[in-house]
Amino acid sequence: MSFEHQKENATHTFKKTGPFFRRSLGYLDLYIIGFCILSDKLLNINLLVYCLGIYLAFRILFISPDHAFAVLISLVPNLAVMFIPIPGLSVPIINVLIGIALFKVLISNFKKPINKSYLFIIGLFIAYEWSHIFYYDIKSIILLFSWSFAILYVSLYFFYSLKSYNHKVVIIYSIAGVLISIFYGTLDFFENYGTLMSNNATIRFKGGAGDPNYFSMYVMISLFLLLYLVKRETNKFFKFLYPLLFVFLVAFGVLSLSRMFLLVISLLLVLLLIKIIFRLKKNKKILFFIMSVIGFLVLFSIFFISEFTSILNLLLSRFTDFIDDPSALTSNRNVLAEQYIELLMSDTKDMIFGMGIQDYHLRSGIQLQAHNIILELLVVWGLVGFLVFILFIATFLKFSNVSRFNVKNDFISWLPIICMGISYLSLNAMSNESFFLLLLFAIKNLQEFDSLEHDLMMNEYG
């Protein structure tokens, strides 16, 4: 065999096996992330988490921006675990990694053009927040830089990834991150209470998220993103694995005892089922998936009837026990809303232009954040800033259309972003860098679901 022929065979073999090895190495990151986070809990030391942060910092510099985004998404459900405590401030490791990922995006696309109108809107969005810098102390200015880096990263990555993005891989990383969060929370529960069934409505499962409401939102997003995998799956094993995974995630979402989780999941699943019934031919895979989920739920409820009844009664008690007490029913969110509305009405300038995002709850004197994205927007950015935010979101949606096909949006593709919209009515958003990562992820789901629908139509009709 000639040398040229051997070289040609070697090149052909590398082209076939190269993507497999790159993918395997990529998934190795998930094992390392899970090992470090869970070992941190088992060994009760932070050293492994710090080592993980250093590893991921170097890893992001040498992997593709798309892979880096997947890694960041996998860390979001574990934010409470990954932080660096320094005097007067806890620095989330993910914020540092976002800064490194921004540097990677910049050097990877240094010579590539960018739409000027898109860049103008992003610049306007960031500049509007910087216009409040005169209200900030040193700590708030540091937070402002971190926030700005996150916006720049999300915006630039979104624009440059329109053609290279792999939604399936990012979904796998996202779900893996939620599973790691669940295992971390399970270890934490057994360490503190000796069981997952505490029979106490004040003891709620929060995973590695640090807050049961955020944790339940991450679970909901994963549940509805799972439908993308279901729509494109042909392997029989995974057709049964996905419903089991769905039931598993729902179980831990229920353990969070989040009223929001129960309401949002129930509402969206009913709407989804109605939609599928009227379009059976197009949604056979989703219908099979839902029927499998119902079957597994019935089966598990029979074998674990006492546990099922106990946790359901505990969750429902969070509604019935406080029905005559609005403050307790909303966890004092109505009181916070009244205080922030009163604050807005007392200062016309703040009502129009806002007081800035960074540490607004401390500067306002209320001490607690608004826990409602609409109210939060009005407080931190005023009426003008509210419109700037809408323009920012509209710009993302507009440019996501650039590479989309002429297919009507499937209702399923909107489920993650609807879930986020409802969830953030009782959570904080604007000051959290992770909010913008999730926002980009949800908008990408709209884009990719349309591409999937187009492929399915081409396969069906040619």
C-alpha cells in the first residue's frame, strides 16, 4: 500500500472518529463538573469546587464558544455551590467564567462583521444601565462590570452562533446540570434530615440552586426542553427513557413544594395536551411521550401511594393553610410590591428613569429585592428603561429569524420562555447574570424548534 493511500485512509478515519472523540471529551466535562460538585458536598470542603473553576477557566479558552455556552448552562442550576467567598462579597464562579467566555468569543470572531443596528441596540441597553453609575458605590460598580460582561457575552455569542449552535448538545448539558443539582440536594437533605420526605412545609428541596423557587424553575425549563429531544428521537430505548426522566424531574420539582411549579406545570401540560389532540398526525411522538409519562406516574403512584399522598397533601397545604392570609400565601411578595410601588410614586425621576440595577434593594432602604420582573424593571430602569428592555428582547427575536425557515412557531417551542416569563413574576431577574443566559437559551429553542419542524416537513413531504 502506497504512502499516499495510507495517508488518505488515516485522514478518512480521523474525519469519521474525530467528532466522536471531541464529543466524548466534551461530555467528560460533565463528569468532572458532577464529580467536583458532589465530592464537595460529600467531603465538606470547597477545594474541589475551586479546582473546578480553574479547570473550566482554562477549558473555556481552548474549546469552541458553542461548547463553552453549554458548560455555562450546566452550571446555572448549581449557582449556590459555585462561588468564591471574599470579605463583603460572594463572587459566583460562573460570573468569572462568563468573562473568560466573552474573551473567547471576541478573539474567535475578531475579524467577522457584526450588524451595526444590532450592535447599537446592545450598546444602548448597556449604556442605559451605566447612566446610573453616579448612584453606585465601589461594590456596585464592580457588580456593574460583571453585569455588563454578561450582557456583552450573551449578545455577541447569540449573533455569532446563528449557524454553528448545536441545541441538542446544550439541552443535554442543561439537563445534566439539573441532575447534578438534584443529586447535590439529595445529599444535603439526607445529611440534614435523614430523608427526602420531611413532612414539613417549611423544609423544601432546593438542590444546588440554593433556593427552591429557582430550582423548580430550572426543573420546569428542563422538562419542556426535553420535548425537543423527544420530537427528533428515533431510538426506542430513548423513547422510553425520556418519559422516565420526565417523571423523575417532576418528582423533585414537587419536592421543592413550589406553588409556582404546580400551577405552571399543570397549566402548560393541559394546554399542550389540548394542542396535541387537535394535531395528532404531527405530534405522534409527543402524544406517545405524554401517554408514557401518565403510565409511569400511575405505576409509581400505585407502588408509592403513601409517599405520593403525603407530598401532594404537603404541597396543597401551602395553598389551603394561607388562603385567608395574602402575605403568607405570597411569602410577603404583596408587601414588597406595595413598598416598591410606594417608592416609585414618591419620586417622578425614578419612575421615569429608574435607580439602576446594582444593589437597588439596599439603596432603596427596603432591603429585599422586588421578586417580580415587571416591578423590578420599573424600579431599576423606570418607564424609559422598560421600553429599552423590550427593544432588547425584540432585537434578539428579530435576529433569530435570520436563519429560520418559513415554518409557523410550534406552541411547544414557546414553553420554556413562557415558563420563564411566569416564573420570574415571583423571582428576581435583572441583577442575575444567569437570567440572560437562560433567556438566550429559551430564544435559541424557538429558533431551533423551527429548524426541526422544517426538517420533519422535508422528510414527510420531500
